Amino acid sequence: MTSFPRAVSSALAVVGASLLLGALTSWAQGVLPHALASFANSPSGWTVLTALLVAAARPPLALGAVLGVASFVALVLGYTVASELRGLTYDPVLWSVVGIIAGPFVGVAAAAVVGDRTVHSALGAGALAGVLVADGVYGLTVVGSSTSPVYWTMCLVAGVVLVGGTAARLRTPAAAAGVLASAAAATGVLSLGYGVLNAMG
């Protein structure tokens, strides 16, 4: 069990880092090379940052869900503030709602990956891999004409490496099946979701 003081400390650290990284994401849109510019303007970008911050806190699953929401929403707010300071207008409502909905899943997945339960770790890694693969496929097939293929290809490669690396690390048939199944399910669901979000955004 995570003590209350440690939970509060983890939450403050994750929120603070997320606000800063969200602000840096806004700034990065103007300075990243064309090949990597999509990182600052894609669902996988904030998802990866949220997952890394939650994983670094190594919370139990329940706290991971809370931190996932806190991180994702703080990223959006940091981005909003930095954009306003740059003279740009940005409405944070849509992506804040996305963060409230998706944040618990991202947070739980990240917490599971660094946890000590083999099947949970496999399912979490597969879910996060699905985010990368779905975004990569969407980027290459839907917005490929207006963006560089480099970032989207990196997403696909990272997703495949995460699946393969997790299966090799956990070394059980159940883990291999879990990471493959969750990656396939996440890719399918998120491919539909990305289309809807990008149409709305």
C-alpha cells in the first residue's frame, strides 16, 4: 500500500512535471524539426509523457488511475497557458475531457508495466503499445500527406518493440498472449477514437 504522504508527494510531482512538459509541448511546436513535429501535436505525444511520469512514480494501480488523469489534464493546462503567453488562442475543454476519460486507462497501464504482476504488466504494456501503433497507422494513412512519416514510423517501431520486449522480458506464454491481445484490442479501439478526435479537433 502507498502511504498518504507518499501519494500526495507523487501527485504533486506528476502534476508539476506535467504542467511544465505541457508548456514545453506548446513551445516545441515551433522548434521541432519537421520530421518530429507531430510529437507535439498528436495523441501519442501526451500519452507517452503521461505514461512515463506515472511509471516513474511507481504507484499502485488505483493511484495510477488518479495520476493518469492528473497528468493528462495538467499537460493540457500547461499547453494552454504557454500557448496564451505566445499569443495563441487554445480551448482546453476537448482535450481535458479526453484526459479525464483516457487518463485512468493510461495511468493504470503505466502503473501495471512497472508493477510486480506478470499478467498485469503484459496487459499494460500491450495497451500502451496499442496507443503508439494506432497513432502511427493513423498518421501514415490519414494525415501522411501533410506530415512527415518519420514520427509516425517511430511510433509503429516503438509499439512493436514494446510488445516484443515485454514478451521477452516476462517469458511466459500467458504474458506473451496478454501483451499481444491487449495491443491488438487497444490498436483497434484507438484507431476509431483517433479518427473521431481528429475530426473534432
